[in-house]
Amino acid sequence: MTEPKSYAVSILQKFKINFVPVPVEDIAKGLGAKVVFSALEDSHCGMIHMQGNIIVIGVNSIHPKNRQRFTIAHEIGHLVMHKDEISESIHIDQAFGERLNRDGRSSLGEDLKEVQANRFAAELLMPTSILKRETKNQRIDIEDSEFIEKLAQKFQVSFQSMSIKLLDTFYKNYSLSTSKLHP
Ligand SMILES: [Zn+2]
């Protein structure tokens, strides 16, 4: 199947976005989804479901702004890549590890979709081409927390998300542990 990253790249092209921070809520709306912010349990990040013909993305408003942005991007990933499933049932996202522990839904297919949605979200919020442009002529040091923090602020993502993206982009030999992909 097509790489999640490629889906993100084509969505960015579709909406002519070559700047950061990526207006993730506008993208959701542009794809016909309604974004609803409400206070949920801390362990819940967000959800996506169909209300009649309307796609609704729910976001936990008690989480930090950057995490909410990642959640919206993650749900857009499901919308773009897994539309058939969300039309059948409500999809609720909990913090990755907790979801697996709580209801034991650890089937490979389910995990794969979460990994795909996270990869999509990372590319949507931190497009590789823009990241390379923004770091041109700079020394990439993933132990320089000030450097990472500045970039994270520019892209409006969490420090952790940016760290992973930098590793993924500039340290090709680093093997990603998928469980660390959630912010
Ligand atoms: Zn999900």
C-alpha cells in the first residue's frame, strides 16, 4: 500500500501548504470533517466517527495545544487512509500503550493502522521538505534540546514529536520503535 507519508504529501499539495505551522484544523475542514473540542478523560486523545453523512473529529481539549494538533492530524490520517472502517464504527484513540492494555485490542491490523495514522500525522505537521528547508545550513544535533525546542515551536508540535522526526529524517540508521510515535 501507499506509504502514509505519501498520503500526507499529497494532502499538503492539495491544500497548497508549504509553510508552518501547518493549519491542521483547516485541512480537516477542507476534507469535510467537523472538528469538535471537548474535555475527555486524560487517557483519550481523540476520536473520529460519522454522524449521518458528517465526519466528526473529536479532540480532547484538556491536552496541550500541540498534542491536540497531533490528534487532529492522526484522525485526518484515518480519514484519508481508513475511511471504510470509520464509516462502520466510532474510532477512539487513547494514549497508545494504554489502549492496548485496557481493552486488549492488540491485533496486528489495528496496531498497523495506528502506526500508519501516526506516520501520516508526523509528515503532515512536520513536512520533510519544509523541515529540510528550515534546517538548511544548520548542524542537526538531536542532543541539543534548545535547537529541538525552537523547531518544535516553529512547527507547533511537541518536543518529543520533533525529536523523533529529526531522527527519522537525518539519522537514517536509527530504527524507530513504533510505540514511541505517539506524542
Ligand atoms: Zn487512531
